[in-house]
Amino acid sequence: MLLDMEYYNKFPKVLKNALIDGIVSFPNSIQQNYDELTVYRGVRYSKDKTIIDKTDFLSNVERNLRNPMVPADHEDISNYSCSCYLKLEEMRTLAKFPRKNKAIAKGKIKKEFGPIDVNNKTSHIDLYLFEGIDPSDEFEVIEEWEKNG
């Protein structure tokens, strides 16, 4: 999907540059306007980290820039997104929960956060957060595991 430069400028530098350079492009199924959605997301959680913060919403590419040990395919647009799920059971299965040092958070996303691409078969959502958006206040941990706390 081809969007104008003004729209590209709303995204973090790493995604904006990949779009401008033609490394990635949004799929035709991208949704810019959508109603508020309740979603589930895995967040880091341990005895030392029990608060959801902006770092819990970094894309794989952003995490790879901070720590090169985190794998990320820079040519796959979904690696620039923040993954969420519409269905809790799908998330548990596809994201392999429970997981060490992770918890499941439930929250709301809205079009002001950025566009989404929804896979209705798996309930997976790629959320492409705009620069400066921090959804952490909209989320709360709903499942943690004793071994993590």
C-alpha cells in the first residue's frame, strides 16, 4: 500500500526509513481507521520487572537495534510491528505461553496508536505504532507465572 510522505513521517525512524527506501511496504490489508480493540500481548515480567512500560511495545527491529542478539528480518514488514492477539487462547498457543520472564497483558488499542493488519484466522494483529506512542497505560497484566515473580 502506497501512503504519502506525511503519513510515513508519523512512524519511528527505523520504519519510516525502511518504507521510504522501499525495503518494506504495508500490505493492502492495512487498516488506518478501526474501532478500539481489546487485545492481548506478551510483556516482560520478572521479580525485577513487574511494570508494563514503553519497551514492552518495541518491534523486533527496534529490539534488534538495541540488542543485535534479537533476530529480526529487516525485509519483513511484520518485524516492524508490535504483535497483539484478539483471542487469548490463540495467543497462548501461537506465542507459546507460559514463557519464562513473560506475562500476558490485556489492553486496548485505537487508531490513534497507528495502523493495524489483522489475520482473522489466527487473531494476530500487527500494530504499527506511530512515533512517540506509548500504549503501556492502556494495558494490565492478567496472567503471570509463579516462576517469574
